[in-house]
Amino acid sequence: MDGSLTIYANGRFCRYDEAKIGLMTHALHYGTGCFEGVRGFWSTRDEELYLFQLEDHYERLHASAKILMMKVPHTVAELVKITTELCARNNFRGDVYVRPLMYKSNEEIGVRLHDVRDALAIVAMPFDRYFDATAGLNCTVSAWRRIDDTTAPARAKVTGVYINSALAKSEAVLNGYDEAILLSADGHVSEGSAENIFIVKKGVIYTPDASQNILEGCTRKTLMTLAEAEFGLTVVERAIDRSELFTADEVFISGSAAGLQFVRAVDHRVVGDGTQGPIAKKLADLYDKVVRGALPTYHGWLTRTYGSRKAAAV
Ligand code: PMP
């Protein structure tokens, strides 16, 4: 990390290398934190850094914090303001990733959620790409199952729960794949290690519904809206079986960091003809335009950094 980046921690802006936490910090030992991953997209045309769906991400942070018995010290509107100021102070002129983090900050022994102090930090950094996969992703179904909501809250973006993702991702990569697809405890397709998943069959898009222990992704919601509103496609949320991955015409995954990535193969079964399918292609192309402010209809999803206001609807 670049220590000279400006970050927000303990209620003020400071340098990244000034903001330290102690070795006994509760969240470091017990996974008692929750976070977000927000993307900012630079538009050369507008000389503007657009933060994508910032409110949605901060609403999810508030929801995750509530589940962890935390109180976020700011409203969603205040967090939006702090984040635009943070990006502006860093004078970013390229794509960025913003990582807000709420964490239990007591430095003492004792696992619990109650009676522990909470702290907020927001780090923003230049960001290029999460996957380098123009040829699509080579995926495997993980031996690890997606955390069940009876074990830990699947719909909260909790730091400790990411051991589930880390186990699956490393297993996949060390076995020669790009990404893992996790099944839920009951054996249905849930999601990738840090992405939601979609399949296409005969022109209809299917994606696991909220009861499949998915993290309800902001990008997932965006793609569902765009598919229906711009292309008149039907999106069905339902349980998906593992073998449907093998027979789908298209499979793609979505996430703030990942964007939309098409899946080339699942466990050695080539998806379609192994190239990006027509629905993934038109959604990915549209998504790229939307996030950089090229479509006025969707300016409501963008927050300007330098204009420091919502992108003006034209
Ligand atoms: N599932 C998991 C486990 C994730 O970490 C992410 C990334 N936040 C997603 C799904 C996709 O969510 P989003 O589109 O909001 O980034």
C-alpha cells in the first residue's frame, strides 16, 4: 500500500501510514468487522470520477453493521460526502476501489459482539482490474460449501466470513482454475468467491435467489435491472442445480471488483462455444458505459467526486 494515500480513520482524514491498529484488535482475532467494496470509474470525457452505487453499498454496510450489533457513526448521506471528499483529497484521475470498514476495535481477549467499541475506516486506492480474463474464466465447483445463514450471516459482508471465500479461491487457483463456484449447504449453486453468478438458457437469465445464502450484490441488482429494462430479457431468481452449469448456454459472474466476467468452462465442460455469449456481451458493454456516465438514464447510480453531487440527469 502507498503510505502517502489519504484515508479516513477515527473521524478524520490522515495518511494511510499514520493510521495504525494494535495487534490485539478484536476484529483481527475474531473476524468481527464488516466492509464494502465500491468502485469508482474515471471518465476522461467528463474529467470526473464517478462512484458507482455508493448509497447502495453504504446501505448494505449499515445492514451488515446492524447484524454485528454495531452502530455506524454516520448516515448513508454523510458517508457519501466523506467518500467523495476522500477521493477528491487524493486527487484521483483514474479508476479506484473504495474499501469502507467497520470493525470492533477493543484490544482485549473475549469473543462476543456486545459491549465492544466500533471503529470506522475508509481507504480509497487506485485500482485497475480484478481479473485479467478477456478469454473468460475457467471455473470449478468448490469442495467448500458457501456459509449457511444458520452458521453466520450470509447476507452481511462480514470480515470473518471471508475465510469461506479464501478457502474456496485458493483451492481453485492452486488447482489451476481462475475462480471457484460455491454450492450452498443444501447443494444448490450459490455464488463465486466474491461474485454473484448467472446462467442463461434459451434467452432467459437465471440467478440464485436471496434464500441461496448469496451476498445480494449491488452489481447483480444492476445487471438484472439493465437486462430487463434495456433488453427486455426475463430474469428468474430461483435455486440452480450444479449440473445446470454444464448445460447452460452462458454463465457469467458479477461483482463490484470483478465487473461482469464470462465463464469459459466449469469443471472441464466448455460453456456454449467457450466464447463470450451474446447476453453477457451486451450486458458487459452496457455496464461499461453506465459506470462511466455515458447513459444519462442511469446517472442516478453515480456520485460525482469533483462535482460532489449526483451526476446531473440530462
Ligand atoms: N458475493 C460475495 C461473497 C462478494 O464478496 C461480492 C463482492 N462484494 C459479491 C458477491 C458481489 O457483490 P457486489 O456486486 O455488491 O460487489
